[in-house]
Amino acid sequence: MKRLLIASDTFLPRWDGVSRFLNEVIPRLSSHFEIRVLAPDFRGEFAGYPDVEVIRCPLSGFKFADYQLPKLQNRLVSDAVDWADVVWTQTIGPVGSLAILAASRKKKPVIAYIHSIEWELFPRSLRTFHAAKWLVHKSSVFISRFLYNKCNLLLVPSEDVSRLLEAKGIRTVKKVVRLGVDTKLFNQPDSKAAAKMALGIDGKRLVVGFAGRIGLEKDLMTLYRAFGRVNRKYDCVLLIAGQDLAGVTERFRQSSKVRIFGSTNNIAPYFQAMDVYVLSSLTETSSLSTMEAMSCGLAVLVTPVGSVKEYVTDGYNGLFFPKQDAYQLAKKLDQLLADEILRKRLGQNARLAIVSRFSWQKTVDELRSVFERV
């Protein structure tokens, strides 16, 4: 079997979109390839995968926004790349960058999956002055262009992402490989009221929610402000589920109508307890959490970011609102909370859109085809 090295600056037990993606595809790929994972040594419990070796890079004492950086481990990365037939990177932090450089130097095929647009993500992840954000933006464009142009192939979740990369001078060949959704796990609950009560929420109350990694770029403050405009009119709860390493939700805890849950390896019950899902993010590529919410039959209120525009059709299976516009978000929330028939219609169409277009098996089949050809 071919030896596949997966290099990533984020991995379990740290839960985020990249980790969840890898958690779905690694077990499915492991019967076709000999796999090793090179990733930081984050604290927490992780059971691992049968026949998959995980090589851990120690963490440094430095943090970037909500992320603790791994130490630069040139020898560790070089040895891992020596072992591999194909190097597959997920990020361009210390681990991903060193893996790309080592693979390029050693003439090993290197493929990168584009999970985020770094020059959009990094500046918005920082609490800092405009000038510093401008510098981070410019540096991110330069570094991304330099590293991605050393790859043999870039896997992108949508044509929109491909165009964004090309506009910045990233010439490497690109192939669209979309994310998948486990539509059996992320399904409509038998009883919405029971799903709410399982989380300690009155089954009669309306639930507005967000689930996923909580960073500054998710702009949950816009959601919080919009919720504040409607919660006096409706008997509703704001549910937030996910790992908050940036302290974003500390202010939210002052409200008795906000329920905050931490990181979890099973996010489906939280979606199933919601009536409306809100993505207020400033930047995304795919937004796996939105796709999973739709798979659970939820009406979604989203900003028109990344490839979200490719699977959400305004007025058919969701509603759009402008970024950072709490007033417009509140108006759309009011519309959905007042109209159960509209919520159900959007939710039913949302699930149909996901079931018909997205599956992890389709994602894995495309990945397998790519790795077998190089």
C-alpha cells in the first residue's frame, strides 16, 4: 500500500473543522493506505485509530489568537516525509509549512487541502490594531502564495475557493473535493421537544443556536446582539456549543437566556435541539457546521461566505444576512421565530439539499483516486 503522511497543525483532541474532517476521512482511507499523522501534541483524550500512527510535535509557549503554536521540529518533519510516498497537508502553520518545504525539497508529491483562506482568517482572529491586521493580511498572502505554489496539487472545497486562490497568484493545479456529511447521524430528531429536554432546556421554548469552534472570526457578538433584540418578544434560548479558546462567550454568560456548552465529540444532539441555526461568520470555505445543521432539517440564517452560497439558496433552504449586521439578522430571526411553517419548509429543503449532494463516502472516493494517481 502507498504510504500517506497527513500533516496538520490542528488535530484531535482539539476539535475544529479540520479535526472533524480528518476524523471522518482517516478511518475510511486507512484500509487503502498506510497512514501516519503528524500533528501537535494538544492536551486531552484521543483514542486514536487502528493501524494509524500519530506522531506528535510538542507545543511551544507561544499563542496566535486562540491557537497554541507547536514547536518547529525540522528533524521530526523531515523523517516523517522520508517515510511517505505522498504528503497531504491540511494547514500552513509550523507543521504544515515544514511538511510542504521538506516534501518539495525531497521531490515527494505534496498535496494540500484548503480548509481556510489564511489572509481572511488570520487578521480576523486577532484582537489588535488595524495596522497590525493589515500587516498580517499581507504576510499571509505572501506566505500562502509561496507555500501553495510549491505543492503539486491543491484540493479545494469549491470553485469559489479556487478563484480566490488564483486571484492571489497561486498557480498550482486545483481540484474540487467537497466535504461530506453523515446524514444518518445528522438527522431530524423524533421529537424536537425531547431533544431540547435532553440538554436541560424546556421543550416548549424556541432555540436559536450556533455550534463549532468559537473564534473572533465567527463574529458571535453580532448573533448575541441580534438575539438581544428578539428574546423579549419570544420565549427563546440562545444555545452555543463548541470550544471557546478566545473567551468570546464570557460576556454571554450574563444572560439567563443563553446556554453555553463546551467542546464535544458528538455535536448532533445540539443541532437537533435547535429551531434556527445561525452562522454569523466573517470568513469560511465550506462551513461544515452549517451543512450538518441543514442535514438535521434546520432553517439556517447565514452570511454569504465561501461556498455557503453554493448550497444555500436564499428563501428556499435558508436565509442570508449581511456580515456584521445585527439589525438585519434580528429581522430575519423575528421572521423565522414567528413562522413555524416557514421554518419547517426551509428545514425540509435544507436536508434534501445536503442528502442529495454531500456524503463522506463520495469525498473519500475522490481523495483515494487523487492519492492513487500521484
